[in-house]
Amino acid sequence: MLNIKVLGAGCEACDWVEQQTVAALERLAEEDPSLEATIQHVQDYGEIMKYSVMFTPALVVNEKVVCAGRIPTVDEIVGWLREALDGRA
């Protein structure tokens, strides 16, 4: 199970990170149709600060900040999601 959060105020860049993340999940779901994931867009400033990010948008996978202050590529996100899946025991 992947728990994914996009941190940001809801700007265009934040929306783009969310779209890139959905595309990455779709790619992984082709390989493993049983993949389970949730995506949450966190816009509350207090919640965002709990992750100690200085810049948004930020991407959090299973409570680990994997990217902040830029829009990652789909390939980068796929890599981070695979790492998170490999870490499950």
C-alpha cells in the first residue's frame, strides 16, 4: 500500500505534481494490477510544515519527503514509488 501526499497550496505546479503522480501509478498498475495507493493533496499550511519542507510543491511517499520545490518527472516518481514498495516487509 502506498500513501502519497502532494503538499502545496493548490497552485498549477502542485496540480502538475499530482498529475505526474497519477501517471506514475498508472504505469506501475500495468505491472501489478493489485497495487493499492491513496493520493491526498494537502493544502493546509500547518500540515505542510509538519514535513519541514521549505518549498512546495512537495511529494511525500509513505511519510517520507521524496521531492520538494520542483515538479518531478514521471520516471522519477516511478522510481520513488518502487523504492517505497521494495521497502515494505
